Amino acid sequence: MGFEVFRDTWGVPHVRASDELALAYGQGWVTARDRTWQVQTDRWRAEGRLAEHLGQAGVAWDVVAHRLRLPDTAQRAYAALRDDDRAWVDAYTAGVNAGLASAPRPVEVDELDRVLGGTTPDDPWPAWAPLGVFLVNHALFSTFPRVLWHDHVVRAARYSDHPGLADVDPRDLVRLFDPASDGPTSGSNAWALHGSRTATGAPLLAGDPHRVLELPGPYQQVRLACPQYDVLGLAFPGVPGLPHFGHTGDAAWGITNAAAHAAEVYRELLSRVDDGWEALGPDGFEAVQRTTAHVAVRGDEPLTVEVLETARGPVVVRGLPAGRPVDQDDVTTGPLPQVTLEEARSVRLQPRVQADLGFGCLRPLLRARTADDVADALAGWVDPVNRVVAADAHGAVLTFDAGLVADRAPDDRLLPLRAWDAAHAPRAWRTLAPPRVVTDVAVDANERPADPARDHGSGYAPDRAARLAVLLAERPVWDVADLAAVHGDTHWAGAGRLLRHTADLDGLSPAAAAVRDRLLAWDLHLAADSPQAALLADLRAVLVGRLVEEPAVRALAAPHRAGAAFDAWFSLRGRVGAVLPALLDRADLGIDGPGHVRAALEEVATRADGGTWGSRHTVLPAHVLADVPGAAVPGVPALPLGGDQDTVRCTGTVPGVTDRAFRGSVARWVWDLGDRSRSRWGVPFGASGDPRSAHFADQHPVWAAAGTVEVVTDWALLTPEPLPPGAGA
């Protein structure tokens, strides 16, 4: 496989090859060398073998991976690939295996051996592994964990003895505790500027995806060049091509999450029969597919996971108590058919239904020369459902949705559907609207779409899109350099919604009144050097601590039964912190909003230290080793950050839990369609995943300042990398 590797000053790989298959091999090779630990870890996740290497720290993931049938789904999708796409994936996998064979041993593996003892040798990547890596990066990115949270809220309320909860309509209760957000791992900004709004007359695209801030980061800057195309962008390590963000020179694209109701959750009534199970469907009890998965656990006894799949999909939640004649959505199920009944939750996942992960889109995307080519390439996209902005050097700008969306009315997107109800039977996917031509500005930031044809979900982010629209209206003409201020904006309208609860309070002490007045005079920018932003964080934290003790809220702390892998979606403090203004208005639930705010201001006044937001708002990156007791975890400098969860400069915290940023912008990108070399990009940490490398965290100071680094396209300005003998032959 003939390929070459070049590097820029940030260590970003530029791979050039003699043909497309050699290029795929080279991308796999350089990725395995740069992100050795990361691609191995994601491969273990894809196979449900994390515990085999991490011990007990990997069990929760392995259980849910097998319950959702992720390994089997990835293998089915690989088997269904067209021959040319399979050959391309095979070339990439061969490159990964060759790169791993010559890569230095990761320090994380040595650390696991030190802490857990022994060693776990790795076998080569299976052919389907790239599809598995892509799938595990998105399996919980769907809205279905949010539906599980909704389900839990209503069940917990119905089983509680709180008088006010029983009187609240289930859907209103769901909206109260999830009025805007889409779970702990979603979000993104993207915007498009038509050439009439740019200094060069050519379109500009820009944005930043928001995910958990993992170390190493989830995106890899890379350039891929062969006679068929020369494209740069952000790749998923372990996945060929550039699925989400790319620039071919003539065309470019970027995405945000559409927050669509795509994967569907079903209420299942399971009945034990002999050594298997049946599920209640529209026409009575149906057969359930049952298999077992064996999970090896390093340093402990292996586990056997019972895996069930109904006609709707894999069963992900087991052991819910059944037996109430009137259940959570006031539907009478009648007497139990038999005493062995168990209530469960299944998930209908688009990739499993279709045996397709959308990999057929990836090669055409690399060949795109126009915005229409991008739209045509993504016509076969599956999951997650994305909003796409695309543009080309001819001046065209498009915005459209891509993916498979469940065809459900808005109210049916909130709670699990009933497996036994014919009205809830699976349907064909929803037909998406055609691309819309942009002649001025387009913004996508997980907001509720103005066009009903693009409203596919139920929970949307309320502030970032509106703020982006304001910012982009402030200049008639934009250039690449101007967009840094947009990426770095820290204004949060949500702070104003919370602070209105302080405005008319009486009976405050002078110190508390002074805190209130400082906050009301504040410009609502969560800048790193802002003392008012620090005061707001204190106020939120105290309010969260008080409200989680309210009886109406405490009732939701009941066990959720979804398993530890879903704990983040059921964090009561996290959920309360996201809906503070709404909860403070709920006197019908026995919540004394003014009393809580008054007490919180008094407490903040006694402990305010005059510090700034950035003095404690630093990055808190997730790392796999953090869950392994006794393991040393690689880190990065604790630099001051501006922003928070729903500011354009996303650096999300969990009020009442931590002021450090656990999720946020996992990349920033600006694509110039007039001159690709003027484009910009950046990641939170660096091009390398090896803590020993100079490029492990060299971009972190730039990212912490909401900046980007230059894109280099001139091969003469890049440094050739000597390859080991035989690597690029």
C-alpha cells in the first residue's frame, strides 16, 4: 500500500497515497500510531470486551453493549456493505493493524498491568471493527436515554406518596424536568454565511461540536489526498473518511445534532416460558429471541449476560415492577396475564433495523465537488440524525437534515410506546424535507426549528441559536478572523431567567442584597475573569442543593434500573441544575421559590470570596483510567475557561456537582470556500493521544482561549515523516 505521511507544526497528519485504497490503509496506519490507546479502547467497547482489559470498571458498558446488541449490529452492517465500500473499510482496518503492530506500547496499558496485574494481549482488529467504533460513538448519543429518563420520572412520580406529583399530567411532568436539554452528550453549533455576507464573496462555514470532553479527544484533524480527491477535516479515530466535518477544496460541510426522535423506546411485558421468554404484542404473546453473552472480567469472575430481542428491538432495561392496572400514561393494561410477567424496555435502533450505519455515504462525501454533491452523498445517512450545512466554491450554500427519523406525533416522542398497542407499531421512517438554499445566513444550534418539517424531536436547546443569530447580525460582512469572537462568545440568556427570581425579593440582609444587585447589574457573560459569573455559579449550586431535598424532587431519586452505564442521564443534581427557573415557579408542588432564592442569596453572601469564574472553571476531561481504582490518569493544564453549558462557547458544568467543564467544544472549525488555506481548525488537546508526545496537549492553550490553529495545504510547508521499513510500500 503506497502512502506517505507529512506533518504540520501541530503534528497533524497529512496522508498522501497512490490510490483510494492505499489512502484508506494510510489513514488507518497513522491513526493507530497517533491514537493507539484510544482506538484500542473503542474497539473493546465495540466488542463488549472492555472489562476484559479494565476489570470491574468496564462491566457496566459491556452489559449495555451486549443488551443493545451493538457487536452484532456492527457485524450485520459490515456484511451488508457493497463490495467497493467493504474493500475500502478492509484497507483501513489493515492499516490499523499494521500501525498497531509497530506503535509504541501505550503508557495506559502499562498502568493497567501495574494496577490490575498480568497482561491482556490484543488480537488483530476484526474486519467489522471500524463500524463498531462508529456505532459505540453514537449508540448513547441518541435521544432514547432521555426517553428512559422521562419514563423514570413518571414512574417514580406515580409510585411516590407525594400528593402534588400524582396530579400533574405525565407529559407536563416530563417537560418540567427536561424542558430544553437533550441529555448529557449532545449539542453543537454550526453556521453558514453566504458570499454576500463575506469579505471574499465566497461562503464561510463554521461551528463546533459539543460532546463529553474525553482525553484523547473524540475528533482527529487529518488530511487525506490521492488522485481521486484531496480533503481535510475531522475524523473519528478508528473510522475511515470524514463523516461530520470536511473540506474538499471545492465543497465543504459540517453538522449539528438534530435532536431528533429517532430510536424508539417500547414498554414490553415479558413472560417466562420454559427456558425462554415471550413478549406481549398487538396480537398476543410473541416469541422473543434469546442469546447469552459472556463477559470476561480482568481479575474477577466472568459474567453471563442474558440478551433479549423482541419484534421491536433489543431489551435494554429489565426488572421493572409490573402489576399496576393503571400505569404511567394512564393506560389500563388489565389484570396480569400470568404471575411470571416482567416489565422491560426495548429500543428500536435505526442501524439495527436497517443493518446499515450509513457507511455507503462516506466515500461519495470525500469526492464531493458541490454542495449538491454533499446532499446527494448524505441521502443515505442513518444515525445520528444531523442538521447539515454545506457550501461550495461556486457560491452555493445549503442546509438540510440527514438520517432516519421515527414518524411520530410530538406527544408520542416523550414516553415509551406500548408494544401491545397496534397504534404504536413500528412505522416507516419519516420523509425529510429537501435542502433549503441559503442566501444570507443559516444557524443550527439544536434549537426548535422554525420549519415544522424539520421539527423531529421534543427537547431543544433554547439559547445558543438565538445568540448566534444576534452575533452574526452585528456585522454586514465577515472574514475568517472575525469568527473567533463568535466561537468565544460567553453570553448566557439562561442566567437572566434565573436572576429574575431575585429581582423583587424583600427582607434581604445588606450583604445578600449587595450580591443580588451585583448580579442584576451584570451583562450575563460568563467570562473567565468575571466575578459575577462566579457568584452565579455559587447561587446555582446552593439552589440545587436545596431543591434536591424538596419532597417532590426527592421522589425522583428512586432506582432507575437502567444500569450504571446510564447513570449520567439520571443524575438528579444534574437534572435539577438544568431546570432551576422552572422548578422555582412550581408552588403547586410545594416548592417555595422565593424562600429558596432568599436563603441561597444569604448563603452566597457569607461565602463569596471575590474570585473569578475562570479560577475554578477549568477542564475536567474524561479518561477511561479514571474508573480504575489506583490508576494514574493522564491530565492537561488547568487553564481558566469562559462559558458554560448553553453558551456558544460551550464548556459545560454540572451545577451543584462541579464547576469544572466535563463537556463542551470537542473541535472548532472554519471552512473558507474561497481559499481552503485560509480555513482554521482546532481540538481541545492535541493531534496525539500519547501523553509522552509533544502534541498530546499543545493545542490546549489555544482551545482554552476559544481559538483555532491554521490549516496548512501547501505540501512544501509540511514535514515528511520517515516511515518504518515497509510501512508505506
